[in-house]
Amino acid sequence: MNTETIDNIKMIAETAREFAEKNIRPNIMEWDESQTFPKDLFHELGEMGFMGIVIPEQYGGSGLGYHEYVTILDEISQVDPSIGLSVAAHNSLCTNHIYEFGNEEQRNKWLPQLASGKVIGAWGLTEHNTGSDSGGMSTTAVKDGDEWIISGAKNFITHAISGDIAVVMTRTGEKGAKNNSTAFVLEKGMPGFSSGKKENKLGMRASETAELIFDNVRVPDSHRLGEVGEGFKQAMKILDGGRISIAALSLGTARGAYKAALKYAKERHQFGKSISEFQAINFMLADMATEIDASELLIQRAATLKNAKQKMTKEGAMAKLYASEACVRIANNAVQIFGGYGYTKDFPAEKFYRDSKLCTIGEGTSEIQRLVIGRDITK
């Protein structure tokens, strides 16, 4: 990166940090305990330019690159990973899918609203019986004149209740067949389009997760993204970028847990000295710092390739795999360093610990990442 880019990233990091400290930190545990999705906060994030980060300015976005995107997610997630998760899902899934595969009319119709944060986006791929096996999805779209009739349901969908626009993958061919999926944009208010059960989650509790339900929803053909049968291919390309998102979320979560543990280890005294001076704790902190730096390097490599529009399936999967699993280790060690206090809600370690686990599951489990990497290196 050149000096101008580095300076710009530093300025963006400071802006995101100040926003998170002022508007997110005071509310962390209240939102977590009540599972409140703070929709108004995301309108404010839109005003900051954080809801259309990589979307060009002509569509109302900030026109930034993936290095800046990673920086914003990192800073927000250091304070509250659940808010970072929602920012990531809105940006990289729903909004980016419309940008990448929508025509000009569709881009101009939906992107300015999404980038402003006045409209919240959702993205529907996962179903109750088809997690990683998305080719066998049950949600169908059947052509009826100039409309499509969509029936089925999606689960584990971020912003399923509060979202205003959803990009939904449907099956338009036989189960298991190639090119059997098509993507559509659905808007809340369409008859038959509703949300269902809200999940009561271990962590990431301020990021809303629920079902999307489609009861014979009539959708105009003008809401179809790309060609019929291209939905699965589109989704896989979107998930390539989404892995950078979850890797950046993992990085911020890990960094937040590490910073809290380092501060505590310096302040906590036993046997006449700070516990950070004891080799067991000192080595633990050293490993945490090393894994954070390694995660960041893998993420920045993937971001560089993404910015250059080069293939980065393997690199994105590596970044997501390593950063997410390192995040869980680091959050676990943070609890250990805090000792008994790490097991209480009066200190930040336990929340980072609960939030961290989602990173190894969302947008492709660690096992799926290894499958993606393995296929790439042996083909």
C-alpha cells in the first residue's frame, strides 16, 4: 500500500474507533442481555458511510476498498463483535450481491437505500435441512407469467426480522442438479413474505438472527438477479468476499479479547508483581499477539487480491479458517488470564469468548474452509 492509502486507513480506523467508543460501548451488555438489535445505530452507521463501504459513490456508497472495509470491521468488533457481524452481513452479503449481479436499474433502485443505512439488508441461503449442502435447498421459485411464486423458508438469517430488503437464493431446477438456483430481491411488505422464530443465541446476541418465511410470495421478474440458474454460482462468489468479512470480524474479536487480557494482566498483582511478568501468562500473551498478526497478514493478502479482482477463493478460505480458529483460542486464553473474573459478566472476556465461536461456523464452517482449500491445492 502507498503512503496515501495507509494514511487514509489510519484516519478511517480512528473514525470507526471513536464512533464505537461513543455509540456502542455504553450499550454492549444491555443489548446483549436483551438480544436487542439496535436498528437506529445502523442508520447512524449509514451516515458515517459504513453501510455501503465498498459500493461506488455513484450508487450512494463510500467507494472504498477491502483494506478499509477490514479496518472498519476490526475496529467495531474490538468493541462489540455482534455489531461488527451485522455490519459485515449487510455490506458483504445483501448489498454486495445486488452490486455484483444486479443490472443498472436494480443497482440504482436498491443500493442508495442500503448504503444510507435507512434500509437494512438480509441474505438468505441457509435452510433447516441444507446448511453447507445448499444445492439441495427446498425453497423454490416457479415462473408464472411475468412473476415468480416463491415458497419455502430460510433459517439463521441475519436481520430476518428487522431487514427491509432480502436477497434470497431459490431452487428453480431439480434438487442436486447443476445450475438449479436463482437469486431474487424481496422487499418486506410483499404478501406472504414474513419472518419467523428469532434464535436465542449463545453469543453475537445483538445481531438479530431469525427465519425468513415465503408463503407463495409473488415476485416480479424484474427482481431477479442475473440469469435463471446462476444463483448458486453467485452465492459462492459472494461467500468468497464474505470470508474476508468473517476473518475481519474474527480479527477484531481476537484483538478486543487480547487488549482486555493484556490490560488486566498488567494491572493484576500476585506475589508482589503483575501477573504479566509470570512466564505462563507472558507466553500466553505472546502467542495471542503472534496469532493476531498472522491473522491480519492472511486477511490483508486476501483483501489485496479482492481489490485487484483476482481469484482469491483459497486465500479467503485460509484467512477465514485461521483467523476464526485463532479468535476462539485467544478468547479462551483471555478468560483464563482473567481467572474467576473472566467467568463473570462484569468483565469483557466472557462476552468475547461467547461471541468468538460463531466465527468458526458462520459463512462456512472451519470444515468447509478446509474442504475449499484442499480442493484448490490438489486440483
